[in-house]
Amino acid sequence: MPAKYVYRFGHGATEGRKEMKALLGGKGANLAEMSNIGLPVPPGFTITTEACQHYIRQSHAWPEGLREQVQTGLEHVEQALGRTLGDPDRPLLVSVRSGAAQSMPGMMDTVLNLGLNDTVVEGLARETGNIRFAYDAYRRFIDMFSDVVMGVHHEYFEEALDRMKKRKGVTEDLELDAEDLKELVAEFKAIYQSKIGDPFPTDPQLQLRLSINAVFGSWDSARAAKYRQINRITGLLGTAVNVQAMVYGNLGETSGTGVCFTRNPSTGEHELYGEYLVNAQGEDVVAGIRTPRPIIEMANEFLEPYQQLLEMTTALEKHYQDMQDIEFTIQEETLYILQTRSGKRTGRAALRIAVDMVGEGLTSREKAVKYLVEPRHLDQLLHPGFKDEAAYQDRVLAKGLPASPGAAVGQVVFTADDAEQWARAGKQVMLVRTETSPEDVGGMDAAEGILTSRGGMTSHAAVVARGWGKPCVAGCGAVVIDYATRSFAVDGTTVTEGDWISINGSSGEVIIGQEELVPVTMRENFATFMAWTDEFRPIGVRTNADTPEDATKAVEFGAEGIGLCRTEHMFFEGDRIQAVREMILADSEAARQSALAKLLPFQKEDFKGIFTAMSGMPITIRLLDPPLHEFLPHDAQGEQDMADRMGVPLADVQAKVAELHEFNPMLGHRGCRLGVTYPEITAMQARAIIEAALECKSEGIDAVPEIMVPLIGTVNEFVNQKAIIHETADQVFAEKDDRIDYLVGTMIEVPRAALTADEVAREAEFFSFGTNDLTQMCFGYSRDDAGKFLPDYVDHKILRDDPFQVLDRQGVGQLVRMGTELGRESNPELKVGICGEHGGEPSSVAFCYQVGMDYVSCSPFRVPIARLAAAQAHLASP
């Protein structure tokens, strides 16, 4: 027996319900649900997503039984209305619309007024007594069918319509009379035949079959595929097809059509928000040919339908427990509801709607957290945005990676020093670099935003910018920088130092000129809603922070500790870089010890500041990670300046730069390997941490240090470094006659460490997965260079997502899962977290919850996103 592919709705024969979105699509499930609760929905039937999947996989063949089931569905509509498709005396016209399980507005295809031909149109005119209406419907159908089903572009018909209006001396479609429209229908059919080579099809059954095929096929259209990629919509079978009896908003002044939201989608205010048109069909509202009217004015022309609409919108919102986006048509004063779905909304609106609906008793806190606010809504709220993104589209110069969200405007500068100097002079600057390094942090901090031509989502620029909540577009390969002329070029357009540009870190767009910004405002709804997320969140959320300022901001956003404090960033502040370079140039342990002694007080004060900002919260401090060459200049002038400042021959500096050069520094002499070679570095940092914690204790501050050894690949590396840390701590305890509790653990970022996690866990007290490097080593991709090809990998579906943005569950995720499970097998008390930027990406947070991690850690401005994602992961679990 063939599978069931067709589900009826309306007139007491509804077979679906709202829970069947995966099978019936969102539109089909909601049409069934509205029919079930008694709303005025024109009858129809839905062809399932499974039928679409079969059609796509089987070379556009219908599955067995579908043709017969479509005919049965059509008979349901015909019997419900006493009309027949193709009957000129009692004609039935239908719409054919798409509808996937997740809303994809405008991405797939629709055909209206299907069933018309030269005979039926005359019957429709006789029945309605309205010749103009009949031929208006006919010309619309020919246009839509030709465009959507047969690929004859809409512009050909639009041009013919414009010629007709010019010939008649009118500007509006409504000013064309019935004879004009008859003439237009004939011209439209001639256009069709000239492009296709055959007459326009007159068999309504053929029209229906071809239209169903077109909607199935639109699932694989370029625009639909791109929309799914951008919005990370995966796992769907295809689109459903909804065939529904037409109702007519273009029957005259007693008819109309519109779209409304049950609450304001921009602000969240509890008011009906939308637009309508008199004597129009649905596409007219969004086409922009006529100016729609505000929905509030509808009461002046359609009082009873408007009052019914208010009642129905209230009922739908109560039924779905969410703000609804509703399409409706009024046919001769009778209201019909054609669609309802959860409405798209801004971040500001999402929070207000969630809080208000709980307050009004329409939903619970749990459902508000689970369904009403998305992580991207919080992302919008936490970063400034442009006032009108549509206004600048003709001035987009280039597009790179959306490395750090938000919008920024500034004058272009090309060096970190200039950025600082210009900012001190009160200028807004945009730092443009090929790529950034730790030496650029001063300029990065001074800049409004950062644009790099190289680097990926986890490049230095991206990681630092996200940590600061600073907009950044990275890896914008179209930007060709010429430092000599202080300019950059994109396809013949040159931007020089001092020119104004704007960047959208949420989309990756680079725009010529100054765009108006909308500031961030945290409202009471934000605090209320975030408190609710914490009620349903069993996993901790920490932050990646290197300064007291970062830590303080993260606490404001709800961070419960620091999961990654990178000590190397502290080495570039003020004059301490000189002590670091003195240590690097030292030719004996004694000389290195002398230089490190100068760094010790700086490090200690840094740690005290962070312990103070996060009193009582755990602070995971990573020991020195980058290779030493990163602390040295890499240009001739910088080397000369270093030699002059340190009073050493230039040749000594050049020799050390050459000595430290590595062909692959990311896999070179860094992390724990430095600590093994130079144990005095590990000892200095351990002493600074323990002394800072003890001094905080004496001042009534509860310091909770967790010392993390980076980049281990073997348990012996960890044992070596742990011994130095414990020995140093014991020395400090003896000197100070006091002690504090502390943990020693490691960062799991080398695949071998994950594979041997059971051995490592016998020695370590905690694991923190560094998924940036783990991804790099697992895939063999340089994270700073992968931006050159990863977009192509995603476009060609070689990879579903950029693995540096979304955790790769099948590969990297298996190492994470294995490392966690092996570690806890040998050490049940092992604390496990993640500190790569995946810790703030919603689907990656969900994976961390499923694996059983104790916490995730991310940049300060992603903390609220992680809190919500963790709560939603818990609420979605079985």
C-alpha cells in the first residue's frame, strides 16, 4: 500500500495538526491547526515533505500513489465548495504554495489563481458579474505560472504591463479597465509562446501537476539553498506543497488583503501591526507597486472584518503562545485566514514579547526561554547596529568574514600607533591591517572597529575583537593593502588614510562612507529574561578575559568565572615588553631570571586585578602559550628600535630573530614546550599567581586560581610542569606562612592529549578543551589561512559549516567526547570545560551540554548567548 502523501484540511475533514511540521511543513501544519480550532480557512490539502524528498532524489519522479492522492485531495476541495477545477460554470481556482518545516520567507515558490483558461475566465466573469476581476486574475496567473513554473522571467510581463499603462496614460494597475486587461492577457500568452515555443497550457490538471513540480524544485533553488546555509537550517526533508481554494481580495472595493503581526516585531509593543490593500491580491502588499495602508485604518473600510481579525489574532496568539505573523484576505466583506506562523522579530522585540507574555499569563517562563528568544536576538542587543542596513547596499565595497558582531564607523588608519594617536586626538578610527598581532592591541583597543584582509574566525583580530565586543571583519581578501601609500584598493576603488568607512561585523560587509549607528541599550527585560535562563541551565558559563575590565563586563553579563585568562596578552602593556625581550635575549639562566624578576610584579598586579573583579569565582589562568618570536619585531625599523632601546648591537637582535624563526610556529616551540625548556618561566608565572591570591586573601578577597598548562601532548609534559608549579607554590606558602587552595589542570588542544586523556586525568584536576587549536590540528587547517578556502567548502557542501565557527561534532567533537569520557573514567572528580570560541556558539554549547561538561567559556559579549543556549539545550533534552 502506498505511503500517505496528502493530508486534507478544512470543512470538517482536517487530517493534520500543528505538531506535524516536519511532515506537513510549517504552513501546512498551521493551516490544519487553524482549521481544527474553527478559524475561517479555505479548504485545501498538503503534500508532504517526504513526497518532495522522493521527487528530488528520484530524478523528479512522483512517488507511487501521489497522483491518485492529489486527485482525492482536490475532490475534497471541490465537494466542500461545490465547485470543480476547470468547470466554467462553477469554477474552482486554487493556490499552490511552498512551506518547509522552518520558515523561509520568500525563498520558495507560489502560484495563485491556478485553473484559469480562456473558457474558465469567461465563466468566472459571468458568475461574479465582474469582467475586470476575472481578467485581472487571469493575467496574474499567466505571469506567475510562466515565471515560477516555466522560467519565463517576470520582467517580460512587467514590461508589457508598463507599456499598457503608458499607452493608456495611467500609473496604477487599478486604472486599467476590463478591455485593457483582456488585451494584456493576449499579450502575456504571446510572450509565453515566444519564450517557450508552445501555447500557454489550458488543462487545469496539467497546470496543477507542473506547479506542484515547481514548488518541489524550488527547494533546491540557489536562493533557498543559500538561505538555509546562512541560517544554518539543516536536517529537513524538503518543502511541503499546499494546494488551497482561492479567495479573492481583488473582487472590488468590498475586498482586500493584508499581513499583520499580533505585536510590533520591531519593539515588541502589544499592538496589532501590519498593512493591507483594498481590491488586491496578496503579492501586491509586498511588491511595492501600491502603497499599503496601516492596519489600524482597516476599521474605517472593513469594520466587521477588522473586529473579527482582532478576535482571531488574540485567539491565535493564545493558542500558539507566541507572537504571530498572519496573512488574511477579505472577499466581499468576509474574512479568511490564509496563514499563521511565529513572527520574525528584532532582539529588542523578542525580549519584550517573552517577558510580557509571561506576565500576561499566555506562556510559562520555561516556554519563553525555550521558544520565544533566539541566541541571535541577544547578539543583536549586545552590539551596536546600523540604523538602516538597506540604505547602504549600493555602497558595499567588499565582504569578508563576520568575525565580531556589531557595527562601526571610522577613518581608515593602517598602523596601531596611528590608531592610538588619532584616537587620542579625538578621532574615530578604523584599523585596517593585513592581519593583526599582539603588538597591535593598543591600536585595536583605540579603534572603533577592525578590518583585516587575512585571517579567519579565530584569528588574533577575531578573538581579541570578540572579547572586547568590538566589531571586526576579517579575512576580506578583496581588500588589497598598500602600506607604502597608506591606502587599500578593492576592484579599482581606492580608499586612503583618513577616508571614512563603515563595517558590519554581523554580516562581514565593508561600506564606503559613514553610516548612522543605533546604540546598545540594556533594558529591564534583558535582566528579567536572563534570570529565567539561569533557572533552566545546569551547565556553568564562564568568560575568556585577560583584564579586570573584561572580567567586570563579563560579570555584568552573568559570567560565573573565567575559563581562560591568557597571560601573554599582559606582556605587551606599557614597558613590560622590554623585560620580555630582555628575557628572550638572555644567554644564561641567571640573566633570564633577572629579566623575569622584572616581570613578576607586573604579572602579580594583573592577577590581583582579575581576582578582585571575580572574587569568589574560579579563574583559569593559562601559562605562557605563544612562541617567543611573537614578542620580537619583524621589520628592520622595529629591530633597530629594539636594539637602541635595549642598548645591544643590532646584530644580536637580528640573530635572535633568526634563531627563533620557525617554519610552522603553531606546531613549534610554544606552550608547555617553552616551560620544559625554560622552567623559570613557569616558576615565575606560578609565583605571580600564588602571591597574588595570598595578597588578595589578606585583603578579604576570595581568589580561586586554577592554573592551566597549555598544549600538552603527553602526560609526562604535564607532570613536568605540575611539579614546577607545586614546588613554587610550596615555596611561596612557606615564605608567606599562609596558603590557599588552587587547582592544576591542562588544556586539551592536541589530539594525542584527547586520545590519552585517561593517563592525563590521573594527574590533572581539570580539563579545558581548546577547540580552536584542536580543530586546527584535527583538520590540518591553518586557522589563520583557512578563510581562503573554507567558504568554498561550505558553498560546495564539502563541509556543512566553517569548523572554526561551529564545532565539528563528527571529528573534533568525537575527540572532545572521548577525552571527557576517558578522563572521567580514571578521575571521576575531573572538572571539564571548553574555552575555545565554540563556547559561545549555540549549537556547540548544546554539544558541550550533551557531552556532560561542567561549563563553557567564551568572550564577554557572548556570555548571555551561551547562557541562553545552555538553557535551551537542557530544555530540549529528553
